[in-house]
Amino acid sequence: MWLATGLAGMLLGLAYAVLVPTPRIGSVAFLLSHAEGDDPQTAMALDASLASTRSLSQRVVDKLTLNESAIEFLKDVTIEETTPNILTVTIAAPSETEALERVTAYSEEYLAFRAEQVQATVEAQVEGSKTRAAELRNQIEQLTAEYNRIAGNPDDLLRATEAINERANLTSALLAVEQSSQAARLRSLSVIAGSSALDPPAVLPAAGNRQTALSMASGLIGGLAVGLGWVVAGSLVTDRLRSRRSVAAALGEKVRWSVGRLPREASSAAPAGEARRIKTGTPRSNRSVAVHLLEQALARDDSKPSRLAIAGVGRLDEVAVLTGSLAAHVAESRRVGVVDLTTSRRISSLVQKVSAPGSVLVHRPARIPAVARGPLGSDSETMELADCSAVLVCVDLDPRVGLEALATWTTRLVLVVKAGAHNAEQLADVGSQLRALSLDSIDVLMVGADPDDHTSGNG
């Protein structure tokens, strides 16, 4: 009976959430490229003004055939200049489905609308250049005709020389005008090609826990799909680096440690058994060795609290598993805080699986993780990590956005590199940006290393 009533209550609650929905918020962040030489603040202000025009809103309304005006649609749109290159847009809607539809349509129409404006501006410049070029060609033709007329007359020798010099100057000016038009077109193509949605449009989590179960199920399915796709894609790419030597050479950093293949997902076993496996692994397993090495890296920081960032390039499931494993292990003897700067949001659920309740505090910044600033920065977010004696920062590095905010969370970092997951250009970009942060230490842990790889990790 209690099972039946519990199931009935759950179904009633779900029906209430569907029939009486709270407003949902769709969100998208744009990574926008600007022409070389443009002032970033001015260019971003122009991008923000384009995002709030009635013309753009009307395109979205027409595309979705909404029963409202462009002005009414604009009332639900909020625009934020997050950085000089990132523009964040949120759109309120009655339901999750409508919020996702609106923010997806807006994302597509905004990028198309902005591209049209860039092209229109360039075409206007080109038309002006064409007019000037026509004037120069006419003057050159007149000088050529004059020269041909007087070239054989000794009395007009001085004027003939002047005509030649004037024609040469006008020819140079014509060439400069034509080159300017071509350069303007190339710049516009670069601006358009370099602008995109930073992440796919998504709906922000609803207040409360009414849809927690659905969110967890969707996350599990999506995570499995992405994981399988990553494995398949990785097997087809031939320029990915797999040896210690090639990884070290690309990064410009020594590969300090390497271990074999790690699990990318926590199993569905009972929590207690799963906690023991993730925290310690089987004797001498790759995971237990990696956790031990990370614990040594954390111990080298004698500050209060001790801090260590565990980072991967892009989304690496192994980084989340290692962070959760290390947090659960360290939490056996002291209070641990984990800062979740990942795109997958897996840390909180994983830590709950592998650690005792309340032993690990997980903090997820309210801002976009890639630009959120920590306690070592001047514009830090408020966090409840003051009573933690160790703070782990789990981060997915995105070199397109920049890594400057990372230095506000920690001064020590372990970069986890998976064999066969990245090419030389990606790692070189990450390596140079990390060195620019002037951290106290950058250690490289290579996972999934081939047991037969005996190359040096010194690069």
C-alpha cells in the first residue's frame, strides 16, 4: 500500500509540474570574433545592441510563428556582456520546451543577423572604394592620353615628365584602394567564421528539486552518448598524440607521471562498495596509483587551505573521476572542498556516491565556469569553503575562452592528458596559456598510456 501511494504521489507531483509549470529560462553564450584593430569594448557594445534590436526579434517571432509582437518577445530577453568576447543571452518562456525552442532559434538568427550586418558594412566600404577607384582610373587615362600627345614635342618635355610622375602616384593609390577592398572582405569573413555559440543552447535548472530525477536520467543518457561518440571519433583521428615524448614536446612541459587506462564512469554498484572502489581501487590499480600521485601533489602545497587544480583539456570524464576519488580519500582525515568548473556538472553527484555525507563540500559558481573568479582574485565569488583544510578545483580547460581566471583559484595545477585525445596544436595552445599564468607548479599526468611506450616524458 505504501509503495502504491508513494508512486501515486510521485505521479501527481509530476502532473502538477507539467500542468502548472514555472517559467523556465533558456540560455546561450556566444563567442564573438572582432576585426583586428577594433576596440573590444566598443565592438562588444555594438554586438549587444544588435542582440536587442526589433529586427532580430521579429525574425525569431516569424521563425517560430509566435503569437506575440517583437517588442513583447524582447521583454523576455536579457543580454549580458560577460567578457569582451563572450555575450550571454537568456530568454524566459512558460515551459522548458518553449524556452529551448526560443533560445535555439534566437542563437541561429542572431549569428545570421550579425553576419549580414558585418557583410553589409563591408559592402558599403567596398562600394565607396569602387567609386574612388573609378575616379583614379579616369585620371590615369587622361594623363596617359596627355603624355602620348606631347611626348614627341621637345618643348613639352618638362610637362611629359610631370605627367609620368603623376600617373605613377595615381597608379599606386589605385592599387592601395583595391587592396583595401580585398582586405576588408577577408576581415569580414574571418569575423563571421570565428563567431559561434560557445555551448549549445540549453535550459537553466529549475528552482527546487521537482525535476531532479529527470535531469539525472537525461544527464546519464547524454553522458553515455557523448562518451561513446568520443571513443569512436578518437579511433578515427590520426593526428592525436599518444606517446609521452610527443605530448611533452607539444605542451612544452615535462610529463611527470603516466598511468594506464582509467575508468571514465562510476559504476551503478551499491554506494558503499562503489566508494571503496573509487577511493582506493583494487591493489596497484591505475586509479589508485593516480590518486596517490595527486595526493602527493596536494601535499606539496603548505598554504592554508592547501589548493590543487586538476584540469583536463575540454571535457575528460577521467578528470572528474580522479577529482572525486581524491576528494573522498582526503576527506577521511580532514574537511575537503571541491570547486566544480566543469561543463558536465558531474562532480556533485559523483562525490555523493563516493564520500560520507557532509564530508565534502561542492561549490558550483553561478557564473560561466570558464570566467568565474576565485578567492585569489580581486573580483571573487562568495563561497562557503572557509572551514575546508583542502580545496580541489576540477576544471575543463577551454583555450578559446582563455585561462586567466584559473589563476584566481589556485597556484598549483596537475594537467591530466589522455593518450590519443588531443593533437599537437591543441596541447601547444594550452601549454603556452598555462605558462603565461605564472603558477607555482604545473605537473602533467598522462592517463591511458600504452604500457609499451618507453619514450622520455622530457619532450
